[in-house]
Amino acid sequence: MSEPEESARTEAQQSDGEGAAVIGQDGRPLGARAIRTRSKLLECTQELLTERQARDVSVVEIARRAGTSPATFYQYFADIEEATLELASAAAEEVPAILEPLAADWTGPQGLGAARTVVDAFVRHWDQHHAVLLFRNAAAEQGDRRFQKVRIRALHPVLQALAKKIESSHAGEQGVAMNPVAAAAALAAILERLAAYHQELEVLGVSREQLVETCARILHQIVTGRIAA
């Protein structure tokens, strides 16, 4: 299969929004019952990825937990990676809503509260999809273009929204200006890294609340150029 054909097929498989057909491995649209089975398989895939290392998860286990057979799994997904790619794609759709507080006015005392809301939502997003997002990032860093595209799709709204906010907050400043995109990339890296591994910081005595507050103050300061009281 050529790359354009593979890309089109993957996009078709991932199109399960309103009004869009969900496509099986045979290229045909799925009916309501098949879509429910497929959703159950995705749910069980995410559960098992949360419980153990990805290399220890098998199609047999996923199918058994979903109350079906491995043959049924392969009707919907080529392998576990493809199912995980679908989960990562669904998680990416949630990111724009997380960033909605960036549209608020951050010039007053409400700005720090908005920053807290963004950070808290970002951490919650990672907590909910932790295993899938770790799998996505690892696969992307190993050169898998499918997961690279999904990661870019997830991070692009973060970079875009942060850069826009930083640019508008620092408009008209004299001297060496902060590059909005570079600053946004630095903030996104901080948010993603700390959200991914915040539980490990608990060993060092850092609570989730302290992490959110610290990240929120960093975010607020970089965006507005002011230290919150």
C-alpha cells in the first residue's frame, strides 16, 4: 500500500465523529453494533496499557477483557499500536478545550486563576490518558510518523494559543523582545514533562497541588511578564 493510501485509510479509521463513518479493516463502514464492539476494544486496550508495560499487553488479553476474540480485534485494528494510535488521536481532540482559559483577560488578579485552570486541566488530561500519551511520545521519538503526526496535532494548539497570548501580553515592549513561539515551546515542554511525571515528584515531597501552583505561576509570569502576588 502506498503512503498516501495508507494515510487516507488511517484517517478514515480515525474518523468517528458525528456524521463520519467508522471504517473496519476490510474498508467497509461499520454498523452500530460493530462500533460498540470497537469502542469496547479501545476501552480495554487503554485499561491494560494503564495496568502494565505496553510490551506485556497482548491482543488475546484485550479481546478476553472485551468479551470477544482476537479475530474480532483484527477486524478493527491491524495491531495494538493501531488501537493505541486511535486512543492518542481521541485524546488530542480534548486539548483545545483545556486551553480555553487562555482567552480570558490575564491582566488582573484573575489571570493567575486562569493559569491554574489551564495547568490543572493539563495535568488531569495526562492523568486520564497517561499510558496512551507515554506510548505516543515514545513511538514518536522512535520515528513512527503516525504517532509524530498525532503528537504534533495535540501540541500545535498548545503552542499556538500560548504564543498568541504571550505576543499580545508583551506587545509594545522596548528592548530585546521575547520570542512568543520559543517561549510557548518552553512552557509546553514544562507542562508536558511535569504532567507526565508529577507522581514521581511526590516521592520528593511535592504534592499535586504544589506542582499545579508552581507551574501556574511560571506560566502566568512568562505570559504576562509580571510576578503574581
